[in-house]
Amino acid sequence: ETGVTQTPRHLVMGMTNKKSLKCEQHLGHNAMYWYKQSAKKPLELMFVYNFKEQTENNSVPSRFSPECPNSSHLFLHLHTLQPEDSALYLCASSLKTSYEQYFGPGTRLTVT
Amino acid sequence: GDSVTQMEGPVTLSEEAFLTINCTYTATGYPSLFWYVQYPGEGLQLLLKATKADDKGSNKGFEATYRKETTSFHLEKGSVQVSDSAVYFCALTLPQGGSEKLVFGKGTKLTVNP
């Protein structure tokens, strides 16, 4: 596979569940990102990892927990979510010194 | 802070019409500017970019020119197709602590009718 992949593509979970979103990039990039895209709201940057180190947490609630075990993989662990967390979660990657970010197709999350 | 403002949508055009989506920005320093496109059910794709004043980015018939004097980066296409129906995002980036941070506009939904 090439580019940025995300799994699952769709996820429905209850408020008491624990689930994880996975992102993988095959581009040799060193920076990875999580974004949240909600209806009628701007794209929101959640987390930034650079060389596996978290460099930004954009005031994200602790019920979202990111993990970056290596430069190619990024996870978003979810627990005790709220219905307002329902959104499209997008992963992206970029070279450290490059300005372009490459996005995955996203995971459509529904919290019931 | 740094921000991007793009025209409110939705925009509805007939096939072969001329398209303009306005984008203006506020930034300290010298940002790079981008247009991303999101087709239905997909993630964002980089459409074009410009990294300095007077640069013109172009791709798939779309163009945008980096205008420092008007802090603008308007997207244009001379003749749209049904397949151009998507949401278009204007964005800027400024280096921050070694990792680039993209700032997005709210997006403009384009619908092209046959």
C-alpha cells in the first residue's frame, strides 16, 4: 500500500466503550497529525508528533489518547466518549522540513 | 493569530462555468499557502500550493496566485466539470518549533451540475 491509510473507515461505539483508531503512512515521513472534522466547523488540529515525540496537544480532552510507537504508525485511543465527539477523524503526515501534509481517508466515528 | 478566511458556500455552478473561490489570510511572517480538496467520502488531497509572493500554483486546471499585497490566494478554474464537485479548503502554514502547522479555512462546498 502507498500513502496514508486509516482503519477502521467507520466506527460506531457506545459512550462506555474503548476503541482505537489506527493510521499508517508509507511515505517515509517523520511528522504525523490527528485532525477532527465536524459538520459545519473548521478542521481542528488535535495532536502533532514529530520523530515520535508529541509536539502539540491542542487542548484535547483526556478521553482522547494518542500513541506514536514509530514514525510510520499513529494511534488514537478512545474511551468514555461523548456524542459530540462524533466526527470524521483524519490522520496526516509530512516530512519534517516539508510544508505539504498528506491525508488519509479518515475514520467516520459515531458515538451513541 | 494566524487565520484563513474563505468565501462562504455552498457554490453551485453549471458545467463549463468559471470558478472563483476567494481566500484571504492573516499571518505573521511569510506563510506558504495551499488549496486542499476533499471529494465526498474521502480525506483531503493537496490541490496546489505557493511558497512565496507572486508564485502561481496550478494543477488539474485550477490556479491560484500568492498575492502578498492583498494577502490573498484565490482559487480559479476556467471551466468546471461535474467531477470537480467537492469541498475546497484554503490553508496556510508557518514553521513552528520544527513541525509545520497547517491553519485551515472553513471550506467551501462546490457543486457542479451537468
